[in-house]
Amino acid sequence: MTSATDEEIAARIEVHRDQMRHLLKATASPAITIQIIPFSSGAHLGMPGQFSILEFAEPDPPMVYTENASGGLFLEAEQDVVRYRDHFHRLTAQAVSIEMSRQIIEEAA
């Protein structure tokens, strides 16, 4: 699992201290990567709402699940999956490094 999230998650320290400790433990797994998008990056493609790119074993094609203020939606068209993969790559490029993200989480925990 790979996640990109904005820095707000680390700013809510008092309410989410236990969650931050859980995220910190999760980063010890080689199967989990967390990157934080700093406030200084400004607006980013993840702001309208969260999304997940779902990958399945053959022959099932990938799909996207997106969630916003209007609800959730599954997108199965190939062009939608390609667009959201591009969004995800742009988000991870905007985020700080994996090591720096871990440090931010450690400081918040």
C-alpha cells in the first residue's frame, strides 16, 4: 500500500496522536509507504477528495474508487484509471521523501 496525504494529518496532533503512532509502526513494513504533501506545496490534485486505485488479479481490470462531498463512485473506464494513476504520480512527486514523511509522523507521534 502506498499513501500520499497532506500535512494537515500531522497538524492535528492532540486528537490523532494514537493514529500517528499506528502510522509510524505501519511504515516499518516494506509493503507500506506513506508520503506527506507539505502545506507549502499549495493546492494539489488530492484536495477534491480521496481516491484509491484498485488492482486485481487477471483477468479483472483495475478500477478507481473516488470519494468526495457528493459520495463515492467506482470508475472502471481505462482512461479514468490512467488519469488517476497520473494524479497519484503527481501527488507523490509533490510530497516530501519517504524518510522526511516518517520524520514528520515521528514528530507528531
